[in-house]
Amino acid sequence: MQPVSERSTLKRNARRAVYDPQEIAGILAAERLCHVAYVEDGEPRQIPTLYICEGEYLYLHGNRQAALLKHVAQGGEVSVAVTLVDGIVVARSGFHCSMNYRSVVLFGRGEAVTGEEHRRLLDLFVDALIPGHAAAVREPTAQELAATAVVRIPLAEAAAKVRGGDPIDDEADLDSDVWAGVIPLQQIAGAPQPSADLKSTVALPDYVAEFKTGG
């Protein structure tokens, strides 16, 4: 597929570009953390934050007074980056050492989400962190709902970049005695650790015991 704009077109290592919306959605579904870049008062800003994707939008949430959320809610432009590191590429030369990765960069103007959709999405943010937990927690108070903003950015102007496989060494280095290959990397969830103030009568729920990270 073709990129939708000049700024979403990969120019360096363009062979690694992915413009297919389903492949982009798959990468976004495998992560929870993004970095959002924007300009405020002529100065660059970049904020790491939780995100979710649903349909044709990427959603952010947080304190209604946060500068980023105000910027997005007012229709400001942003660039969003998501990266998954799949492995360390060990080459026979330092020049060709690299990483295997899947990444997405998104450009767009945001808007605020209000009403019933705002309330529904707050539950989705909880389940994005801990699938199944939204049904277990208490209902948010009116004050909590009022203090929390939800904004969305269209996924239309997005591109992915993917590297996989072995190191790409120079042919002259292939007879070298230096080890070459890939060290796979993945996030693994450890055993849940109860809060120090948790009541002894509260059992560990299955959805926490079986929690798995993205991939």
C-alpha cells in the first residue's frame, strides 16, 4: 500500500516501510505505551503515556489540566510514536549491529471525547492495563470523571517501520570468527505482588494471576 501523506512516507530504509492499516493496527495492539510529541509556545514537548486504539482512532487520557491533553482537545497537531524491540542484532562489525523492531509513527489533529463515550473509554483504559479489571473496581466518582479527559487522534496518517532477521554484514566479513546472530527480547510478567495494605481475605483473581504482557 501507499503512504497517505508526504510526512508519513519513509525515506530512509524505505523497504522496511509498512502502510497496511491492519499491520499497523497489529503493532499498536501489542503495546500500551506511546510517546506523544507536540509544540507548545514554540518549544518542543514529548510525553510518554498510556494509549488504546479502537476503530479508526488512537485514544489518550489523563488529568484534564495536563498541557498535552489540552493541546489535543483543542485540535492541536501531534506526532505519536510506538516501538516494540524484538531483538538485538549482533553483527560482525559495529557498523551493522542493530535491533529488530516494529514501530509506528502517527501524525494528526486531535479532538476531545465527551459524554457516554468518555465514560466507556475510561473502562477500556483500565482493561488495557489489566484485562478484566474494569469490572472489578468501584465506579468512578463524579469528581474523578470530571478531572479525567479523553482525547482521540485519527489513525489515518500513520506508517510502520519493521526490521527483522539476521545481521546484514558485508560480504568481506562473512569469514570472520566474530559471532553473529540475534538475541531475542521479550517482556515477561512476573508473579503478582500484593499491596502491603491488602486485606488478607482478598484472593488473587484469575485475570491477575494469568496476566501476560503484549508481544
